[in-house]
Amino acid sequence: MSDHHDSLTTAAAWIAAADSLIITAGAGMGVDSGLPDFRGPAGFWGSYPALGKRKLRFNDIANPESFNVRPRLAWGFYGHRLQLYRDTAPHAGFGLLKKWADKKLHGAFVYTSNVDGHFQKAGFSESRVIECHGSIHHLQCLAPCNDHIRPAAGLRTYIDAQACEWLASLPACPDCGGMARPNILMFDDWEWLPHRRDLQLARYRQWPALQPVVIELGAGTAIPGVRHFGETLHAPLIRINPREPAVNGPQAVSLPMGALAALQALA
């Protein structure tokens, strides 16, 4: 920690002086909660060995076509993730961020590519979260037959975890009877319904914060949308990332640490 003393001191001062927090988070935010980040085929297949045996990579299963071609496998994968996210508690770093946000004049806004719903689970208001890739806790029609997005709270999961297969009747769209799918932006996805995300962005644009600080956690360069969002805000940026910590500019500091360790150090 002593190697990062100056950066920690600067970052803590920025957080103290800000009237609000903009929290941007990628897959690395969930690692300390015990969630997989699917980094590379080996890591993905370690989490889902049944898909490894079939040599199916993340982008091979995480696309709408997989629900047509191999629906029980696709729903086995997403159903397992849904149950995992339901069963997993957000790590203590979420609580630290919430504590700091509660002391700010304008609170916090979250921008995350994570679909796990863990910021809401940790107490952040649904009206202050932007889920840029959607949420596994919401469903839409696979076709889609209309623009309805529904909560998945009533969906029970029946999974053969070893085979990564859905065992019961496949989730259905209540409007047309066809298959339902998670309201998540997947690879090669032209059917995702974005209007829930669009409403979240509209709320953010009405947010009155004037002196925010950006705390970026576990957002990589492979899918750089979360990084770009924070970098374009012209606000002090604290980048927390153990693998890709590089950052430029006089109003930016880097903490090459995991999310939880860095937040505890800042506290």
C-alpha cells in the first residue's frame, strides 16, 4: 500500500471535495464478491467446464442465436448466472461507496456494464443506476414480438450445473408464447430492447451534480465502453484496476489494485 500512498492521498482528497460520485464499474468489480469475470477462454471454461468440453467460448453462447440453436444450453448458462447473482452477496466495497455517496450533496450515479444487479442489491437506488448492457434480472421476448421488458423475479431456475442445461420448460414470452431471453445486450445482438437503459440515461442527464469525481472499478479495455464514459466527463478520475491501470492527464490517478483492496485503502 505504501507504493500507492501519493495516489491514495490524492484520490481521497478528490472524493472528500466532490459534491457527488460517478461510479463506473466493469466485470472486475464483482471478482471480490466471488463472481467470475470470464477473462479469456481458459477462465471461462474453468467456470463452465461443460461449455469447455464443447469448445464454446463466451461469445459463442452469449448471443441471441444460441437460444435458437441450443436453447437448453443457452438458458442453462444464463439461468445459472441468474441464480449465482441472486445467491451472491456484494462485497464490502459496495457498502463503502454507498456510505461515501450518502454524505454527498447529490449522492452518486452508477454506470456499469455488469448485469448482476449488485449495486441495487447493495442499496443503491434503482433510479441512480445505468446498466449499459441491460440486466439479467429482466426478460424480453426473443423475437421480440413487442417492446415489453419484464422483471425476472418470478422465474425459478432449474439447472443441471454439470451439463449447463436448463431442465424445465423454457421461459416463455407471456404475449406470444415464444421463448423469452434475458434483457441483456449480447454479442451480434440486433434484438435487444434498450429502452430500459435509455430511461436510466435520461435520468442521469437530469442529475444536477456540478463537481463530481469519477471512481472507475474493474473496467478493462477489451470492451471499453465503461472507460470511455468516465473519461469523457471532464471530472477527476480515479482508475482502480490491477491489470490495466494506465491513465493519462493531470486530473487522473491510477490505483493498480483490486476493487475491494483499493476502496478499503481509500477508506
